[in-house]
Amino acid sequence: MTNEQPLAGRRALVTGGASGIGRACAVRLAEAGAHVVVLDRDGDAARRVADGIGGTAVAADLTDLAGVDALDLDVDVLVNNAGRQHVAPLHEFPTEVFSAILRLMLEAPFRLVRGALPHMYGRGWGRVVNISSVHGLRASPYKSAYVTAKHGLEGLSKVVALEGAPHGVTSNCVNPAYVRTPLVEGQIADQARAHGLSEDEVVERVMLAPAAVKRLIEPVEVADAVLWLCSPAAQSVTGTSLAMDGGWSAH
Ligand SMILES: NC(=O)c1ccc[n+]([C@@H]2O[C@H](COP(=O)([O-])OP(=O)(O)OC[C@H]3O[C@@H](n4cnc5c(N)ncnc54)[C@H](O)[C@@H]3O)[C@@H](O)[C@H]2O)c1
């Protein structure tokens, strides 16, 4: 094990690894020496990412919980990243969308952690990193399912931290504000249409309004935080939430 390859010999699973933050995490973990399993609903895109980093692709829809239970979860690092957004006032929020978001962003992470922990415990080492959000710490209107799921993920992560500690397993959240990914680019376009604003105006007036640092975060910045949480320097960091939100939650 060298400093350049702190994860040599480790196996990592990144959910939603075909795009955005997940893809950046898969690349960073592979550069650090891990064999990375790139899991995504989009199997072709997952394969392209896995091929580029010498990893393995798994095509799976995480809202299918029986399918989640059947996955091979013999991994040392688990990055719970897959997620989606739906924006609607609560009194009109589609009930089936609320359920599906909770399944994807809370129940699937629970099942994945549940399945992976015995393997981590067996080796006396494991890293669970949950890609939460500033919306795991703060609410915004019209995002009831997303905010609920992320707040739930914060709780799950802390329980994993307490149970995992005697077995060498840490669990943490990373909490970004807006990151430049396809998920956000879609929201920028939608909001520009809805408000009759230019895309730059949406970014400046809507997305960056609550943050003190007025820039979109790049996916690689989140991936660097994930890698640090998996490094020896972070072995006493557990049960925490690393806000990468430009000061949003300092308010
Ligand atoms: N982009 C942001 O501004 C931002 C900010 C804070 C937190 N996050 C979180 O980061 C995570 C990744 O977001 P992103 O912006 O990279 O999004 P993205 O849309 O670029 O990537 C999400 C990936 O998840 C996959 N996915 C979606 N539903 C799935 C399912 N049912 N089963 C399996 N895979 C599925 C998609 O195919 C896609 O590859 C999410 O949990 C999101 O909430 C994003």
C-alpha cells in the first residue's frame, strides 16, 4: 500500500456511478487503487465508465429492492450516491414519486449497507460514504421527497458510524450545494423556461442565492472529499457530515 494508492487491494461499489458525482467518485477511487464496481440503472453508461477505469459494471435499478438484496456486496468501500430530484408543491406531490425517491435514496442505501457490513466486519475495515446534500441539513420548498430522503440518510449514516466503529468501519455524509452535473443542468434549463430567465440568471439568482461562495461545485471536488474520507487521515472521522455548501448552512 503506497500513499499514491491508499486503496490498493480494496473493492469499492459506487451507486449511480455512470454520471456526475458518482462517475467522478468511481474515477478517483480507481486512481487510488481500488477495484470499482460501477452500479447504475443505465447499464451502457456504467460499462463505459467501468471500462475506462478497469472496473466492473453492474446494471441495476435500485428502486427494485429485491434486486438490491440479490447484489454481490462483498466490498470494502460503499458510496451511496444514486439519486434523483422531483420539484412540486407538497399538496400536489405525486405519492408514487415520493415512494420511489424514498426507495432509491433511503431504503436502497439501508439494504446496501446491511448487505455490505458483514463483509467489512469480517475484514475489520470498511468505509461507507453517503452522498447527502445541503438538503440533508437544510430544507427548501417543493423538494419534500428529496429533503426527507436526505435527512433520513443523515440518520442512517450516524447509526452505521456507531455500530461500525468497533469493527473498523466508518460512515460519513458529504453535503454539497449545487454541483455541475446532468441532474443540475436539467434543473437549470427547466427553471430558465419556468421563470423566463437566462440559464446564467437561474444559476446566479436562484441556485447560488443561499450560498456565500458564488460558484457551482465541480464533481471532482466531491470525489476528492470522498477519497479523503476513505484515507488513513480520516480514520477517526465518523458519523459526521462534511458540508461542501459554500457556506449555505452557516446561515
Ligand atoms: N448535482 C448536485 O447539485 C447535487 C448536490 C447535492 C447532492 N447531490 C447528490 O449527488 C448524487 C448524484 O447526483 P448527480 O448530480 O451526480 O446526478 P446525475 O443525474 O448526474 O447522476 C445520477 C446517477 O444515478 C443513476 N440513477 C438514478 N436513478 C437510479 C436508480 N433507480 N437505480 C440506479 N441508478 C440510478 C442515474 O442513472 C445517474 O447515472 C445524488 O444523490 C444527489 O442527490 C447532487
